[in-house]
Amino acid sequence: MAAPIDFYFDFASPYGYIASQTIDELATRHGRSVNWHAIVLDANFQSLERIRIPSSVMRSDYIRRDVERLAAFSGVDYKTPSSLGLHTETAARLFHWFNDRDPAQGRCFAHAVYRAYFVEDRNIAQLETLQDLCAAQNMDATQLQQLANDSATRARLKAEIDLAEARGVFGSPFFIVEGERFWGNDRLPQLERWLAQGPY
């Protein structure tokens, strides 16, 4: 079976959101599966050797318009959130909890989180919002509170981030297939050609 595509994303990334709406369909066209990996870029990606995009740039009018344009071009529903750059560690930890048990449920949760933030303008850093999203996955408030304070889910996310950094991931969205790395939505046509025709 052909190697899967590893898809790295941060729930705070509007570009990651747009990629999340298209990557599975792209993979299916070429007989591939996708492994989803939630990361939190600010949690560990602090090396001076890494590419760091200043937060002021990510909150600029250019980025706002660029994302709106890309979403329209991609046919993806999008509304610029009133609060950009939310801290998304808890959402990422919950994603991995769901995903480790059932990737389909993990993906469903990821789509719900992204939609809440980038379509419905809800604060996905707040436990109240996450509680609503988890309830749709049959997780009650007590279990959510336990997981939010659980050292095991923290360790699970840290391990994911450490591995991502070791693999050279530095942004969202980021794709790896057969050891080849592709950063950003604008590299998706290159990724698709790789899948269709093989290595360059």
C-alpha cells in the first residue's frame, strides 16, 4: 500500500484550516490516506534556527485578506475570527485523545474545532467552547475537565511536537510523504504531482 501523507496543523492557523478542508480529497484521488497531526507551534518551536513568522505579520491586514482570498479561491467557508492567534494546546491535546482511539472521530473533532473558530468565530481556547464540541463526541464535562488537567495528554502532545520538530516541520499546514516535505497550501499542486507521477 502506498505511503500515507502526514498532515501537520495548528488549530490557530487559518492556512491549516483551509488545508484541512481539501487534503483528504486530494489524497483519495491518488489512493493515499492521511495521518493528521495536531501541533502547537508556539509550544516548542523556539529554536533560533527555525523559521519564525512574527505574530504581528500573522495579524496584519495582508494576511487577513490573503486568507479570505485563499478561502474563496478554494471554495471554503471562512470568517476572520475576532481574536486571532488563540492558544490551542487544549484543543490539540483533545484531538490526539480522540484520534488515538479512532482516527475518524479525531478528524470529526478537528473539523468541528476548525469550524467553530474560522466559521462561527467561537473562542476555541475556552473550555466552555471545547465542552460543546466534545459533547458532540459523547464526552461529558467531567471527563473533559479531567483530560484538560491530565499529565498524560500533555506528554502525548509534547511527544507529537518533538517528533514534528525532529522531522523538520516548522509551519501549518505542513505535509510529508515518502520523506518529502511540503509547506503551505501553495505547495499542494506540487504535492499532487508527486503523488501522480512520483519524485521529481
